[in-house]
Amino acid sequence: MNKNLILLLVGIAIVPAACTMAPKYSRPQAPVPTQWPGGAAYAEAKAATNATEVPNLRWQEFFSDEKLQKVIGTALTNNRDLRLAILNVEETRAMYGIQRANLFPAVDAVGSGGRQRVPADLSSSGESRTTSRYDASLGVASWEIDFFGRIRSLKDNALQQYLATEQARRGAQILLVSAVANTYLALAADRENLKLAQTTLETQQGAYDLIKKRHTLGLLPELDLLRAQTQVDGARGDVARFTQFVAQDENALNLLAGAPVAGELLPAELGKVTPPREISAGLSSEVLLRRPDVLQAENLLKAANANIGAARSAFFPRISLTAAVGTASSDLSGLFKSGSGTWSYAPQIVMPLFDARVWAAHKAAKVQQEIAVTQYEKAIQGAFREVADTLAVRGTVGRQLEAQQSLVKAVGETFRLSTSRYDKGIDSYLSVLDAQRSLYAAQQGLVYLRLANLVNHVRIYAVLGGGWKAENITQAKATPASPMDKKKP
């Protein structure tokens, strides 16, 4: 019995030293330039190289607005999509634990007992007899000793799947943070546009009332009255439209936050939102290799690489062991007495001779690895394009803002002069009408450009993989915000 125990312990000791037949992993070369694009569209973006690099910046440091920080914190705690992503991580971690446990034998304690009556015509003594048997043992049921690394390769595959899910969780967190920020900024812009529309409506209504009085006195033609009415009706429509947009933005923000956002946390207008911190994409495109989606693709590539090892090991023998040690007695009271010890072991080796499925599985594993390489390269190319597009916006939106601000100033002066000339009877109301329309459109365009500038700041932070530090990870067991969750048993 001691020799068999030693054999069992030696087998257990062999497992950690078992080889693996997975090919050595080598990261594919990134199929993108090592530097960001150059040209007129990127000049201003590259000029800001002294700003903080994104991967080292937490979202609390990037978003300076205190109200926005609180909304993002609420979303990280209560958003159901992020909670599902976290639970998926927990599930794959448990699956990895199951696969890893296959490397070691499962030891069971077994107790059994039974009585049997043998009739006389079946008894060797010619007389009927009743027998009893009681057993107590520790056993290993069909433990596969991983000499050729099949189980180890499957364990490595499960590990990479788990890590890929964790990267997906990181990506979901980054996406959530940027979505909350963008929705918050859109709400601020729509509220500002709503105020602009309401102010324009008041101005147009006042002008219409004045023109109506003059028309009633016969001082102005009906055409001027109708033209003034078109301005009033247009402004009324814009007020209703932006009221709708504000309500929809609030609904979207509540959904992302996972709970109703308090009114005092909502932005009054875009101009009162503290802009995000200035950041830099750096000079090298290697920063893309730290993006969650790229790391996820690389983990899946490593998982496919490990699958090749499992497929290769299927060509070699499988060695398994079933063993037990314990006591047995015909009397329950004698189960643990001296001389009642028992042991057994049954090693088994299975050598594949002909199985076409093994060859097909090996080919499938190699094709899956090639697919994973292609997906990894595609993820890097997509990431490079996203960052390049964002840098192009960053390099040009400042010039657009300057031009739009100059346009608003010029059109505002045009409107003032047109109104003055109309009041003096020099020009018709048509010139005032055109100036009003141009000024209103220019003011709206300025709001949208300011929004685009802030959204682009958020986007470049997201596409470079910011805002995922470990201290920001939300636990799946976070306190639910909805009263309905508290009713669960």
C-alpha cells in the first residue's frame, strides 16, 4: 500500500512539470504606422504634446466638472450593462478555476455498506447464506495525468478567455464613462439652444407686435407683417424641438446612470460646464496596444494558440489513474480494526491509432489561430483609424470655432445695422429678416461647434484607452439604486 501511495504522489508531482505542445506565442507586428498621421489637419493636435498622456490619467482627473463626476460615479455603480460585464468576468473566472482544477486529482471519501442473501442453489456450500460488507475509503476516480500538456493547454485557453472578458469589462467601462459625458454635454448644448430659441422667440414676438401696431395704423405693408410672423413661427417651432431634445437627453442620461439623476446635477448650459483636462495622444501609435479591445483581441489570439497545443496532444497517449485506499469488513464494528485495510489502483493508457477527427480538430485549431491573428490586426487598424480621425477633428475644430465666433460677431453687427436702417426707413424689412436668420443660425452653429470640441476631447480620451484604473472597477455586488432591487429576498 505504501508503494502505491508513493506512486500516486509521484504522479501528482509530475503534473506541474508537464510539458505543453502549444506553439510559442509571438505578438504579430502591428499593421499600422508607428507614428500618427501628419499634415494640415493634425498640426494643432500635435502641438499639444506637453499635455498629460491618457493611459496614466484617471477619469476623475480628466473630467474636471464636479457635477459630471458625480453622474459618472452613479453610472459606474448602477449601470446594468456594466454590471452584466462584471458578472461575465466573474463567470469566466469561475470557468477558469474549473479547468485549472482538472490538473489535480479529485479525492473523494466514500463510505458504503450492504447485505446480500445467496440462495442454496447458488451457494458454493450448498446452503443459503447472508453476507455483509462495509467499506470506507479515500479514492481518486479516473485522474488524467497530463504528461503531454492537453489539460494544461485547455487551462491556458480558459485563462486567456477570462482575461479577454476582463478586457471587455474595461472596454465597457470606458464606453460607459464616455457615453455619460457625451450625453451630459449634449444635454447642456440642447439646454443652451433652448434658451437661445426662447430668447429669439421673445425678440421676434416683440418685433411682430410692433410691426402689427404699425400695420394697423397703415404705416407698414402687410408683407412686412407676414415676414415677421414667419420668424415668430420658426422660433416657436425651435422652442418645441429643443424642449423635446432636452427631455430625450435627460431620459438617455437616466438610463446610462441606472437611476434618475438629481436635478441639481444637470447642467444649465454648455458654457457653465467645466471643460475636460487637456490631454495628449503622444507621438507613437504603440499606445494602441494598451487599448482594451486590442488587448482583448490579443488574449483571444493567445487562447487560440493554446488550443493548438490541446489539439496536438490528442495525437499522443492519454494516461489516467483510478486509485483507492481504505478499510473493509463484513461487520460494521470491525471496519477500522487492524488487518481491515484495502487498496486498489488501476492505471490506464489509451493510444490513438486511427481517428480522423483528431486531424480535423488540429486543422480547425490552426485555422482558428489564423482567424484570431486577423481579428487582432483588424482591431489595431480600427483603433488607429479612430484615433487618427479624432486627432483630425482636434487639429481643425479650433480654427472652426475662431471662424464661427468671428461670423457671429459680424452677423450680429449686420443685424444691428439692418434694424437701424429699417427703423429709419432706409431699407425694407427683408434685410432685417435675412440678418435675423443669419444671426440665429450662426449662434446655433457656435453652440454645436463648442459641443463638438468638448465631445472630441472626451472621444480622444476614450479611443486612447483612458479611465479604466483598477481603483475605478465597480463591484458586481454594488448597492442597487432602484427600490425594486431591494425587494429581492
